[in-house]
Amino acid sequence: MIMKDRARPGIGKLCDAGLRRLRPGHPVAGKLEERRKQAEAGFGGEERVDAVLAEYRHRDSIRIFADLGLICGSRFQLDALLLSRSWACLLEVKNISGRSVIRDIPPQLVRITKDGREEALGSPFAQLDSHLMLFRDWLHERNTPIPVYGAVVFAYPSQMVEAADASHPILFPNNIPFFLRSLPAQPVLEVHELDGLARQVLAAHQPYVQRPLCTMYPQVSRADIRTGVICPDCGGIGMRWRDRAWHCGCECVSRSAHIEALRDWFFIFGGGLTNEECRRFLGVDDRHAARRMMKSAGLIERGKGRWKTYHQY
């Protein structure tokens, strides 16, 4: 049973917003393009695992959570959590191009590209060890003594992986059902207890809050960002607001084109948005119209008078 689906990562949406808004030729644009490719590759790999889990029918009922954020002292992010009456299982999903060599000392994954370049990344085993420890502590706080297992999953069988001393199982997606069947089938929870634990997990989920572009790349200034509403049809920037709608030279008319522009603002700048900043970014003069636009975008008002700001959460 799927308890929580996976959403497209915020970093991918941030990169989209930055690439739409940065002035042509800005040096950060290339970095955003690369980060977007990495984010999409990672998301695609996780979706492959999700598809296998969605089709799998275990002999006992399983609760599946994708992209789960929990807090136990510090926040930790789980690619996939599976709960059964007998065990919990964490899956650490990787989609890394080239050849991956996992080392223990120091704990790292070395990615070797086709042209022979090497790049050191964090060890998936060390990451899984950390998540196992934190999730066991999380369960202990809730008096739930259930065994916790884990595995590292590489998303595609075409990926070349080397690990001299594998401290955890290394799987490809089609191996996951066999791995789950190999785990001990000794129920320690009743069905109602499993359902209660699943509800606790959902209630405890803390979504990851994406840092805004200007925080990640301080060299990006407000002058580097193109303002205005982007046409949903032709992609041109600078739609005009009149007669309660946005109008573009391509003859597109939209009543909601400002919503995507406001999302861009939060991905780029973050924090609270004032009415004046909204008008400047969207290119409107009427403060009452700007307020209606922010409300229609689902933004939350905080403060009063000249100190009023609008937030996504």
C-alpha cells in the first residue's frame, strides 16, 4: 500500500525558475543546468524503484513511503521506507553515471566518468548507516521495537558498481522483491499497530524546505533577475495586466499567469514578499490588484499595515 507518493524535487523547480529568470549569459546558468540534470536523473531513478514497489505483492501487507523527511535530533531524508508487521526497511537509491567504486577508508563513492575523470562523493553505505541509526532512534522514542534493515539500490542494471567490502546489500530495482522476501517473517506488530505506526510516520513527515537561489549562489543579485510575467503560450516575458487578465503580444490571455511568476520569486529570493515587491516583480501598479493576485496564488498573510508580508507556508 502506497502511503506517500514522491514529488519532483524542489532543486529541479528552483533550477527551472533560475534559468527562466537569469539574464542571458550569467555564469550561474551553467551550474543550474548541471544541477537540474543531476536532480532529474536522481528523480528518474527513484521513480523506477517506486514502480517496482507499486507492482510488488508481498505475502504480508506493506506500507510504502517515498521521499520521507523525519526528525530525530536532526532532520533526515529517506528515499524509501517500507513497513511490515515484521520489519522496517530503508532503501537508499542512487542513479550515478559512469563507474561507481565504493570505498570504506575513507568512506566515499568515487565516480569514474567515460573519459577517466574521478569525482569523490559521499558513501551510500555511510549515508544508509546514518539513516538506520536515526530511524531506529525515532522508533525507540515511540516504543516500537521493530527490526530495521536497509539496502542500497542502483536504479539501472547498466550502472557499473564495485564494492570490495559491501556492508549492506547492493540491489537493482528488479532485485528488491527477492530481497524483501529474504527478510525475517516473524510478526512483531498486529495489523492495527502497523496502521498506527504508519499514521505516526505520515504525521511526523517534515517536507524539505528548498533554499532560495540567491542564498545558494550569493553572486546572483536582484539586478541579475529578469522581472515580469512569462506568457504560458509563447514563453515571452512581460505580459501586461489589464481588464483583470494578463495579455501577451502573441494574443494569449490568462487570468492566472502571475501564479507561476510568484513561484519563481520564492524559488529565487525566498522569505516574505511585500506588496511593493510583488508589484515590482510582476509589473503592475495597482496595490489592490497585487494583493488579489497573491491571495489567488494561495499565499499566506502575516503582519499588518506596512509590515504585512506574504508567504508560501
